[in-house]
Amino acid sequence: MWTALAVMLAVHVAGETPLKSLEDIRIRDPFVLPVPETGWYYLYGTGRPLGETGFDAYRSRDLKQWEGPFAVFRPPAGFWGVKDFWAPEVHRYRGKYYMFATFLPKEPEQRGTGILVADTPEGPFVPHSDGPATPREVRALDGTLFIDPDGKPWMVFCHEWEQIVDGAICAMRLSEDLKRGEGAPVTLFHASQAAWVVQMGFGAGEGKITDGPWVWREPDGSLVTLWSSFGPGKQYVTSTARSASGSITGPWVPAAEPFFLEDGGHGMFFETFDGKRLLSLHQPNRKPNERAKFFTLETGGGTVRVTGRHEAP
């Protein structure tokens, strides 16, 4: 009786479905957006928990119990992306919320990252860029937003190994309104520059992979990016690279080894409402067991050290 009552109460509180723990949510590329004004954390990622094409999200007050899923984007008729729908990130910029996400259009265009916009983090998001903001001749994915010291927006993204064999991390200026790319992209580094990256074979052939960049600046001015690939034992791992100049255009130097070796990646950082910096990534990388995991960490000098698993109160 009490178990049934608890379930009914959870359904009422969440609005539609019982509250979920992270272990209940299958998700890849987990991206967390804290919104201090409302006290909500939003969780976006790759997956279709509602079974429909588009993106769904969850929200939580404490990073432990999550409401959702609820729809935040459904492609309108004629939308340029026809499949994949990968790696959504939501960034607040000039009073609105912008979703960077990867889509595969109809050929002959390449897979690329487009930009959607909404007035709230719960959407509904609508198309903002005219097709992919990444160059249409470049097979690209996993775009993320970076704002340089002059306040100018950039997209950092992966140039896929499927097209160039030795995958790369690139950066490209965006227009002030985030509607399009401006100028040619700059290659920051290739996967092969990290000696620990191993060649992997998939349906499209073999190559060295770059995945999931996330850029941040340290208090000492160091500019660093997270990125993932496949390393020792062909495990999915996460590492860093550091800009030797402190500028987004580099030159960039990949770390000598990954800092996360336990089959997890596509990471990002977020700040909790009480001031802690956490690492979010999916682990393991094996279908259908992918889950969002949060870790405490220490950073400095372009390095990252995981100090433990974050346990929500």
C-alpha cells in the first residue's frame, strides 16, 4: 500500500511520470544546464526516451531525482536534418537559449552542427541557423559554443574521421547572432597528435577519432578543452588539450595521457548552485547501458584530476 502511494505521489509531483534517478535514464553525451534563477538543473543528451524524432530533456532540483522526459524540440516540416539528432548542448546567450546539435541532412550535404533557439531552457526550440552552421562540405559533429575575450562567439567542433581518417578538433567564428559560420575553420589539432589514441574500425572504415570538445578557461588564463577518443585497450576515454598561446586558435597541445580511462566520455563541466564544479559524461560507452555520471574534480595548469563520484544529497 505504501509503495503504491509513494509512486502515485511521485507521479503527481513530476506532473506525468515518476521521478527518476540517473540510473533510470539511458543517455549519451549528457549536457547539464544549471539555471540559478529558477533553481533547476536541465539534462539534455542523445537518445529518444519518448520515442519521437527530436530532443527530450529532464530537470532536477538536486541532481538526484529527475522529472521527465519532456519534449524540447520536434523538427518542423521540411527541417534540413533527417537523422542522427546527436549531442544537444544548450547555452544561454544574450537573453535566449541556443541549442547546438548534430544532424545528418539529405545527401550530398555532410553531417553538421546546426543551431536552434528558444526563450526558455524547456523550449520549444525552433531552427535558428539556415541548415548546418558548420561548413557544408565538412563532415562535422559535436559543436560547442565558445566566447573569446572580445565577446565574439565561436563554434568548436569535430571534423570527422570518416572524412579525413585522422579526426580533428576545429574552431570557426560565428556571426554575432549565431545564425551562421564566418570564415574558414581553423584546425586546432588532430587525434594522431595524442600518442595514446588508437586506430578504430567501424562501418565506415578505420581511423583515429575526435569526439565531444568542451572548452573552458582557468583562473590563470589557461585555455583548455576536454575531448574524447579511444585509447589503451580500445577503451573510450577522455583527455584534455591546452592552447599554448591562451587563444582559441592555438597552437594546441594534447595531454600526454587521458585523465578518465574507465570507458566514459563526451564530457563537460557545470557548476552546482553551491559552487562545486562537476564533470558530466556518459559511462559506460556500451549500448544499451549508457548513463550520465557526475564526478568531482580538480583542475589547474591545463590538467584535470577526478577526485570522486558526486553523490547528490
